[in-house]
Amino acid sequence: MSRFHLSSARGTLLKNTIMLQLLQFSTYILALIAVPYETRVLGPSVYGILGVATAVMVYFQLVIDFGFLLSATEEVATNRDDPLQLNKILSAVTIAKGILALLSGIVLLVLCQLIPSWQERKVLFFLFFLSTVCTTMMPDYMYRGLEQMTAITVRTVAIRTFFTIAIFFFLKKPQDLYVVPILNIIGNGAAMVLAYYDLHKRFKIHFSAVSAGEVLGAIKRSSVFFYSRIATTAYTSMNTVILDMITASGGATGFYTAADKLITTGKNLLSPISDSLYPYMVRNKDYKLVKKVLMVLVPLITLFCVGSYIWAEPLCILLLGKEYGPAGQVLRAMLPVAVVTLPNYVLGFPMLGAMGLKQYANYSVIFGSVLHVFNLLVLYFTGHMNMVTLAALVSVAETAILLFRVVVIWLHRDRLKRKEN
């Protein structure tokens, strides 16, 4: 590969990383801006209910997306010069997501009938579910694969900013809890519709006829990524649901949810680096860039986390409200997650995928998930399960995953040397 081509590719990578950062900003930083207001208006108990609904929806979001964000991005990147194939990818993935959304809705309805505490929250859960469907049906994998993130990012950020601001006008008391998912539905729905319109208008990519076999093929190709992401959920959102079931009130769940929101926001600010690196690494296998990214950013993240550990309680009170001091204990237990997140992201599918070892990215997450479930059982039978120990287990699982990936890369380091030319 010529030096000029690699330099140009890196320029495109940087641009799309920035655009992905802004897109994630619209989802997570805007949510974080609203969190201090929501925690103060709703209080720990009601905010805990919001946290449970959000945690449950993570499962459905993963099922509906089914790993297409990675598999379809790879397909689009590979077929970016074939308009007919791009039409088929868009159609097959959209139909597959529609089927998965329908099945997920049925499952949610059944669960709301079977679980007593969910029966009272049925309307709230389904409002969040509709918002989740709008989010997962976004064709952002097309823009990521084409490395054309600017237009969709600007439009989506503008829409989500408007509806985030609206929360401050319509959420005035705990009984207004339903305002949050309703505004999300409107904002995410508008962004989704405009994205499909833009694909058709600007890129001439539109729906076309596909066979049932092509839809099933898309699901099969994406399943390897789905298994990885659903395994991750086993030790993240599961904690919130478990805590809700073992505590008498929603206070502990509210503290856990609030601290987890801070950590999750940080994680999702870093995920665009991995998301934009993935199609770039598939084509260029630029291993030196991965090393540079980690050497520059990891020390900065670690320094920030040290400060957050020292001032955890005051930070939570400042950001979330005076009732949320106990959330600082949870935040401290979760901070190792923030330290290992970027290496985990970058050494996962971008690095292992480029090395031809992407199956190990899945194996590592399954390993972490099994370890987490084992540790949960230990906590349960020893009577030590609480919001702090549950948070600490997430740090243990994430660190174990990172160590697994580092060992795999080291054992296959000869593949890195082959690409130097």
C-alpha cells in the first residue's frame, strides 16, 4: 500500500471518527446533560424505575440490532462500489431487524404478564421499547461502511438536541416520567426517517427485492457479533435488573443506575474510535496506528479516572443531586471499567478482526460473561450481593476480557510482523 494512500485513508478515518464522536454525543452526552435534571426531579426511587426500564431495553436493542452494526458495516465497506449490492444489504438488514423487533415486542408483552413488578410498568416499558426500535432501525451502518458520516451526524445531533432541551420544559414532577420515552420516540423516529431519505436522495441507495435466503444469510453472518454483544449484556444490564429484584425500594437501584450512567457515557464516548477503526482496519491492517491510539489516550483516561476515584462522592452530588452521595461508592467500584474500555474496544474486533482472529473477540466476551455469572453466584450464596459488589464484578469481568485479548494477540504476534510492508 502506498504511503499516500495510507495517509489519505487515515485522514478519512480521522474525519469519520470525529463524526462518530458527535453522533454518540447526541445519544449519550445529551442524555448526560439531562441526567442531573432527571435525577433531581424524579428522586432515587423513581429514577431507579427509569434505570430498570433502560436496562431491560438494552437486551431488546441488542436482539434487534443483532450485531448488524459490525457485520453490515463490514459488508458495506467491502461492497461500497456496487450500488446493487448496497441496495440488497440495506433491504436484507432492515427486514431482518423488522422481524426481530416484532418477535421482541411479543416477548416483552409476555414478560410484562409474567413478572408482577413489570405489569405496573407495562406502558412505560413499551414506550421505551418503541424508542429502542427507532434507534436500532437507524441505517447508520451504511454511513459507517461508506465512511460518510458528516450529513447523518449533523442532522441527528440537531434533532436529538432539540428533544433533549424539551425534557427541561415537560418533565416537572415524578409523575411526568413518561415524558422521557415519548420525547425519545419522537426524536429518534425523526432521525431514522431522515436517514433513510438521505440515503435515497444523496447516495441513490434504496430498498430492493431480496429473497428470504438473503435475509437469513444476513442474520447468519451477523450472529457471531450478536453472541459477543449479548454476552456482554449478561454482566452489565443484568446487574440493574438483579438489584431491582433483591432490594425493597428503588433507592439502591437509582444509585447504581446513576453511577452506571456516568460510566456508560464515558464508554460510549470512546466507542466511536473502535467503530471507525473497524472498517479502516479491515482494509488497511494499520497495526501501528492502534499502538499510537492506545499510547496517547490510555494515560489520559487513567489520570482522569484517578481524579474521579478521589472525589467520587462530591462528583456524584455535583452532577446528580445532593441525594446521590452513595452513588459515589458504586462509581469507585466501576472506574476500572473506564480505564480498560478503550483497549478492550480497540483490541477487539478492529485489531483481532484485522489479524483474522475475530472469533477470539467473541470468545473473550463469553469468557468474561461466564466469569461474571460465576462471581454473581458466589456473591449470592455468601450473602454479599449489593450495589457496590455488583459494580465491582463488572470491573473484574471487563479486565478479564482485556487480558484474554492481550494474550491472544501476543500468541499470534507473528501476524503483526507480516503486514509491516
